[in-house]
Amino acid sequence: MNTQPTFKLTTTINGKPVDAEIETRTLLIDFLREHLGLTGTKRSCDMQVCGSCTVLVDGKPVSSCSILAYEVSDRDVLTIEGLAQKGELHPIQQSFLDEYGLQCGYCTPGMVLATLALLNENPNPNDSEIKSFLSGNLCRCTGYFPILNAVRRASERLAQEES
Amino acid sequence: MLKPFVIHEPRTPQQASELLNEYGWDATVYAGGTELLVVMKEGLASYAHLINIKTISDIHTIHLTDNDAALRIGAAVTHRAIETSSMIAAHAPLLIEMERSLANVRVRTMGTLAGNLCFAEPHSDPAAVCMAWPGASFELTSTDGVRQVLPDEFFIDLFMTARQENEIMTAIHLPLLPPGMGSAYHKFVLLERPSVSVAAFVSVAGTTIKSAHIAVGSVGPVPYRATAAENMLLGQTPGDEPYRAAAEAAASAADPVGDLYGSVEYKRQLIRVLTRQALQQASERAMGVERL
Amino acid sequence: MLNQKYGVGEKAPRVDGPSKVTGEAKFTADIRLANMLEARVLRSPFPHARIRSIDTSQAEALDGVVAILTGTDLSDIDPYFGHAVRDRPIVAIDAARFAGDPVAVVAAESAHIAAEALELIQIDYEELPAVTTIEAALADGAVRVHDTDALRLGLFHGLGDFKPHDNICYEHHMTRGDVEAVFAEADAIVEGEFRFPAVYQYALETHAATAIWHGADQLEMWANCQHPYLVRAELADMFDLPKANVRLHVPFIGGGFGSKSYTRMEPIAAAMARKAGRPVRVVNSVTESMWTSRRHNMICRMRTAARADGTLLARTAEMWLDTGAYADNGPRVVATAADAAPGPYRWTAYQIDAYGVYTHRSPSGSYRAFGATHLEWIGESQVDQVARKLGMDPLEIRVKNLLKPGEAVRTPGKPMDADLIGDIRKVAEGLEWDKPRPPGVGRGMGIGLLAAGSRPVSTAFARLESEGTVTVMVSTSELGQGARTAMSQIVSQELSIPLSQIRVPDGDTMVTPYDRSTGASRSTTLAGGAVHLAALDLKDQLIAIAASKWQVAGSDIILRDGRAWVGDQSATLSELLFYHFGFSGGELFGRGIVRPEQGQGTYAAGPVFWEVCVGGVEVEVDEETGRIHLRKIVSVADVGTAVNPAMIKGQEMGGAAQGLGNAIFEEMVFSDGQLLNGTMADYRVPKMDDIADEFVSYIVQNEDGPGPYGLKGVGEGILAAMPAAIVNALADIGIHLNELPATPERVWRAIQQSKNV
């Protein structure tokens, strides 16, 4: 039945090689959620405003709702499912728990991954840098203060692990 | 929901242009996709052929050109690459200020400066900045050749530019600012895109304003140059009074419409405020050591 | 961290936290059934139109389209729903009543195909005149949105006298004393007309529902609904099934805030799956969710009268709330708005007249702190206005007039059950009210009441299995408010076991027992009350078993560290069950039922409790652009007893952010019935860089709530208080507003106006 233009996608998702024959128009979010069952990536605004669908491509944050799966050919994609290693939470995840930086949890995967992208390039951000970087990720539950605290704590925690 | 399409991967601008010639209205240029895919998802546009210009090899870099007097930013360079470029930081730091506040980091990661300009969304940040940038030009390439187009010829109407159907923008040329020139970009943002934005470039010699370039964005279909305001400033001593007068002139030159971003009256007020602030900062920078 | 006991009052970690930071937590749209179809909804482009005919033939011919649902498919069921007023068809039957009203549904093998099929459906509309504003709907000779004579009451109307007429869906009146006589005697009178906007709740997760039929008479669904038992009842009634044949699963919900109260997309999914003969999933876009539920916009006229010494004497308020094309929860919102109109003061007289108005706009329902948010800023701005007229301090006039515990709020109803004066003094403390304000800085406070708790009917049971784990069966939906953590803490407290030994699974109407709803700040008080009773029941059984095992009196036994003790002898819960059943198997049930008493008792008279809506802010304003900057927010959570102080603070911060949004950013803009800002690019909610410089949070614990440990609910009050505090803080620096949101432009205009005066 499928007569639409397709292509063969070769990529790496959460460290694992993935090959798939998919329609060219497939959005990354739908590839992750519907083809791979990685439903941790959430759709909300569907137009790159809210950040719920954030995943990292080669460490950089993108809105998976508005990029084609085609774009991750031969790249490394990190989704929320790939962050904890062997059941051990990543320090950012632990910081979100410690600071109550989540409530309903719907923005959380995007928020955690955006935080990782921030701390990767700026390990010790000040409050205004945190707010500026994360102002593109919407949360309707927490009022953001606990998320700000979680990012601060994650930054400290990662610094401690380094030393 | 996206309609089906195929993606073409040209290796040269000429190949891209050939594909555009071949498919005509059924094809469009695809780079970051940040604007394009959203309108296609909304069903506002539909193309059976996307010409992915990211596969063209020599449009991915930022480098100095014209004997180091200008920057050439390749069409596939993303906002984020500009924002984090040491070359840009050294030679055109205003672009970094503009890029830092453009949309959000995800859009900047995927989206390209050239794509933003070609899309010609009326609330574009780069459009306003380029419109005011002294000597800025856009390089358009097709099978017919290469041409340079000035911003005020390029932006024709909302979502409409001077780019021909078979052309792709291959680069943005931005001359480095001469000594004694300062720049600033101020905007007021309430919704996702700016309500009003103002870019100003001012050069000062001694205590006299030698030139002023002011562009106002987001209030009309395309950014406009506030030429009356610019002319008023020539020969003046930098200061609050001439800036207020110029800001008033910039505001009267606007022809805004009332919409979600504000009423006509309020938009004029924002133009007034932002123009004054931008002129103030640009001239301070012109007179300071900072070449921004 | 979960391996320890966290009793009541402790900062327990969220029990749902680990699954939410790893992406394991499942939400409705994450669930995929075998053979499932994707549904898409075709919606009316017109605010009011007769549907002459629908031609689905081209769409049906599209490869991959399985079935299309239109109004003509609904003749064998009762297609109307609405818990208050049964005015809403699953899809339009005769007419579309708002731009966005569902008209047809396509179920297809993929979402792409379903979307493509929508474009192939031909509908012959006859556009009809529409009333798209409150004023138009109230005008003489206005077109009727519904034939009010034909309207039926919903299953859960609770409306008392229901006499809809013209475009008035519902009205509610409250009277005390002789208002005009008191006004005639007053020394100071203030009056004004105020406007409150239509607001979108924006739960990040949009409405979603998945349905599968097992045979012709068993319906199973997954839906992000706040009130599964009420939705189940409506579905059962529509499809003429026993309620027990409708099974609703409620996975994690990605924010509710009232937007997922009552029945939403469930009937569409159920009817579509029935026709397609296969499972169907429907997921709204944000725009569709905006059309599905919103907050009522409102026009209100209010007058307040006082004596020269600052005694508040009388108030009148008339208000018209736009409920849109369907009543939804409008009647309750209207009644709650009326309740909130007098404000928490000792009035000699008041006259409150509240109306819910049908219009050809998208329907309005619940949104966190409804009614109170509509009215508190109006009433509180008049209190400040009176204070300014009389040269009194805003704190002083409130302290003088606020109700004291035990004083009547309204009749009938529960008397005042909180220390309001203590609460407002906390706000003043947090704002450093006595200290001089820096130039250009305004301070404001607001206090109000919200009739909270809805109907006090909640049940729960707790299963203690032989390995010592307790599974708490309770139908509270986990929306992010932390219900599962609070329930776990109550069990941890009573049975003295660590959180890791406690499970609170998804709601499932086949398994988890009846709960009226998840809303109105009721869950910890009422469902928590049921869980508390269930835990106590288990505890009694365990003590009896231990007493039998050791042949001592039950009163000699205590539970501590996950064990039962008598003297220094002890046994784990697992050992007690082994003793009881004679092998490692069997289980104990604890049961808890909360219901209103007949006559006297905690829940005999409503509301369950009065939620205190109190807070303060400090603001400054950029005079040139009108942009408001929040320097400080002060919140006071008057909770009786805090089960989890950290999560209460989270509720306060989150509620304050929404209050900020309602106060200064958010408005659904309509033009001729069309929503102009139906995406998140144009509908502005608070972002991280909008937060206040400082957040001061107090938790007041007077153990004066009706729930276990003297607790009462929280989470809505601060939302209602924020617009009031912000409007008063602006007035403090000479900026007077009678319309929200206080957008930069409105503030700038108000500044221009004050300069011209």
C-alpha cells in the first residue's frame, strides 16, 4: 500500500545503530515514537516553540517535531531513553528529582536534554544564561524556579564528578 | 501533516538551480527547514521536491573576503554556527547579539541565516539587521550566473523576495564596519517573534555623526529604512535630543497595521523607544573602543 | 531514596519521578494497541452553520481510510453529552455551533492518510448568523445558540433550579440584606466595569483518547481524563451500556489544570472505534485543544460601599461569563464565580447576579481556580480603591474586615474555616509591607475564597500482599500535582513502611474504586482521606493478627520501621501475613470510604473547605513600553497540615506562574468567532525568563482542614490571587486597569491616560 517516496535511513539512536526504510516525509519525532517505540520524546506545540520534543543530534538540541528523520542520517541521536546508563540516572536526571524540577513530567524529557546541551557547552552557567538557554522550553506546572534550581545543582554535581 | 516529497541532493549551486528549473513550482529550496517544514505541516504550502542545498559543499563556511574587508557567510551556515563563531565574534559581533536572541536554541541549531532571509517572514530579525548593514548584499546563484542583490532590492513583500524561482542564495556578504562606526540591534518581543525591531549603524568622527543607517523590522511586510531619521542625524552631535527627534521621524515613517502584536499607536511608540535606544547604543559603541 | 519511610510532613521524593526523568512514564498517546487506527477530526470553519449534507465518498475511496464518522452514524445511540447540560453531540448533527466544532472523523491506517482524507470530505454548509460575543448573545432578538426549551440536564448537573432561557445557559443569584438601603447610607462607594479574557489552560499534553470495543457491549479506553468515573458514566449512558462494561484507564496525565475535567475526546474515539470495528486513537493538536476547553471570558460590573472608618458594608456584582457553544462546566463556573464575588469579608448586604451565556465561540469549562480567578482581582481592586479613598492602608482595611474563623461566609454553607487575618499578615511580612517602596515599585496583595472540594465522595482500598508490599487502589488521576506521592506518604505514615514498598498504579475503573473527580483541590483531602482510612483499616487488621500471634492486647502493639512490635519482639508485615495465612500467600484489604454525612458532620455542608486564595507581589514597570517586571511573589499556602512541603511549594510556584500568565500575558483572541492566536507561537504563556526575581513561600499549618491530620487542599488559590495582587500593585504606582491581561500595550495606555488626567 505504501507508494510514497522512501529512503533508507542509517543512523545511531542512543548509541545503537539503526537502519530503516522509511517515507522521506517522516518527521524525526514520529520515527522515534511510532517506528522505534521511544515514546519518551513528547509532542506538544508541534512548531518548535515548546521544546517538549527536544532531542540531541550530535549533542545539539533540535525540535524533533519539525525536522525530518532524513536529517539524522549518519548522526548520533540522543533521546531521553538513552541518558541513564545501566539503570544509573544521569546527574541531570537526579538533580531534577532532588529539586522537584518536574510535576506532570511532560516537558521533562525535553527539559533534561536541553539542560544537557547547555551544560555540555557551558558547564557553569549563571542564572541569566540558564534562563536564556531554557526559555525555549515551556513548562506549565513548576513555575520554572525548581527547574532553575535543578540546573544549578546539576552543574555543581557534574563539576564535582569532574574533580 | 506533510504531503509526500522526494529530497534531491545537488552538489553544486548550478545543480540545485537545474533542479529548480526542472520542477518549477513543485520544488523548493530546503536547508534548515525550520520555517519550511512548519508551513508544510500546516498545509500552507506543499512541494513534491525539496532541493537540499546542504549537500552543496562550499556554502558551509564563514570567511573573510574582499581583502579581509568583508565577511562571506555561506548559505548553509546555521544561526547557531554564527552565534558561536570566533570569526564572527571578532569581526561582526552585532550578528552574535542578534543570533543569541533569535527564536530559541533549537531553531538556531537547524535554521540558517540565508534560509531566514529567503523565507522573508515579516518578523525576521536578520532581515532588519541586514537592511541596515552598510554595504550588505546577498549572493544569488543560478544556471544563469551569479548576482549580488542589495537587501532593499531583495525584500519585496511578505514571504516574497527578488530571488528568482531557479536561484538559490549562496552567501551573505557583510562588509566589516569601518573604525568609528558602531551598531546596535534592539527589539521588543512579547509573542514568539519580535513585535518591533530596530537595527542602527552610526559612525561618528570627533563629535559629529557622519552616517546613520536605521532599519525598522516587524512592523510592515518588509523592514524599512528610516531615511528621514538617518538624514536628520548627519552632522549632529550624538546625544539624547537628536536621537529622540530621529526616533520620532522613524516612528512617523512607519506604516504599521494593528494586529496581535499591538495597535498602530503602540507599534509607533515601540519604534520610538527602540530607535532611540539603538541609536544611543550604536553611537556609544562608535565612540568607544568596542567595534560593535 | 525511596527505600525509607516518608511520613506526613516530610519532603518525600516524587514516587513518579524516576519514570518521568527517564522517559518511561506512559501518557495516553504513548499507548499503541495492536491493529490500531489513527483518527483525525474535521472541524467547522464557521461559527454557526447548518450542515446540509456531507459527502464522504472521495475520502472513503482513499487507500488506507477505514471508516468515517458523521452525525448520521449516531442514530442508534444517544449522541449528546455534557455532565451539566446535555447539549453537545459527539459530532455535529444538525448544525455546527463554533468555528472548530467537530463535524466528521476519519479513522485510517496512519495519521497521514487520515489527514489527507479530511481534505476530501465535501460538506455543504449553510452559514447562519452567529452571536460571537457576550454582548451580541445578550442583545434583543439575538440568534439562539440552542433551543433552550429542548435542553436536557446532564447526569451530574448539581445545578438546583435549571431554567435556561434566551442565550442564558445558567444563572445564579445570592442576596443578603437590603443592598440599596446600605448603599444609600455609605460614605464611600466605588464602581466599575471589568473584563476578563478567554484563557487557554495549555496542559502541554493535548487531549487524547484511545478506544477499543470488545464485542458490541464492552468498551475499553485509555484517556487523559481528570474524572474517569464521570466520563465512564457519560459514555455508558450514551452507548446504553452498564457502567461496569466501560473500562477507562488513566495513564500519567501531562497537565490538566481543569482542561481535562469531564468528557472530552472520549466519545469521538469510542464512536469512531465502534464504527471502524478496530481500535482508534485520537490526539488533538494544540489548536484543537484550545477549541476543546478554555476559561470563560467575562464582563463584570461591581460596586462596593464602605463606611468612613473603613468598614466594608455592601457589594453588588453582575457578571456574564461566556460559556461558548456548549455549557460544559459553565454552570459550576458561574456559581463559583458568584461565590467568589463578595470576597472574604463581613458584609451587611450584597447582591450577586451571575449568568452563563451561550455564544458561538469554542466552549469554556474548568481552569484551575475558576470563578475565584475571575472575581478576586475585581473585588480586591475595589477594596484597595476604597482604602485609597479613605486614606487607609490596604493591609489595615483587610484586617479590619476579613472574616474570622467560625463566621458565616454565606448561607447555606460552611462557616469560615481558616485564619485569613493570619494569612494576609504573612503576605505583608513577605512583601516587607512596612518598608518604604523604592521609586517606581508597586506592591499589592489579594485575598479571596474558593469553594473547594466538589462532592465529598471518594473511595480507596489498599492491598497488603504477603511480601509486605501495599498497592493503593485509588482513582485520583496523577496530573503532576503529586497525588501518588501524597497517597504513598499517608500509607507510609500509617503502616510505617518505606515508599519502595508502596505502589500507586494508574487509575482503572475496572480495578481502582470510585472517586468523584480530580480537581477542585480535593485529592489529598478526600481521596487521601479514603486512603488514610484504608491504611488505618489495614493497620487494625495487622495489629489484630500480631495480637493473636503474641497473645497480647492490640493496644500493646505498635508499628515502627516496617515491623509490628510488642516490647522488643517484632515481626515484619510479611511474617505476620505468613502467620495469618499459614503459608506465603494471601493478602489483606484495607478499605476507606469518604462520603457526606447526613445532618451534622465534616462534609454535611459544602464546600468541603474554603480554599484561601492569597498572595502578594512587588512589580516595576517600564513606562515607555508598559512591560511589567515581577520583583517578588509572596505566596501563602494555608493547608492545615502539609503532607509534603516541597510539593506544596511546587504547587504554589506553578500556580503563581499560571496566575502571572492569566494576569499579564494570556488571552485567546477571537474575531467574528474565529480564534486568531491558535498556536503557541501566538498564544503567549510564561517562559523561564519571565519568572520573578524572588519567590517567598509560606506554608501555614493550623490543622484546620477537614482531611486527615487536619489537612486541606492547595494549588489553586495562588493562581486567583496573582491577578489581584498584580492589579493592585500597578494601582499602587498609579496604573489603573479594568481589563486583563495587563499586556504591555494596556499598561502603556493606562500610563498615557493617567498622564493626561
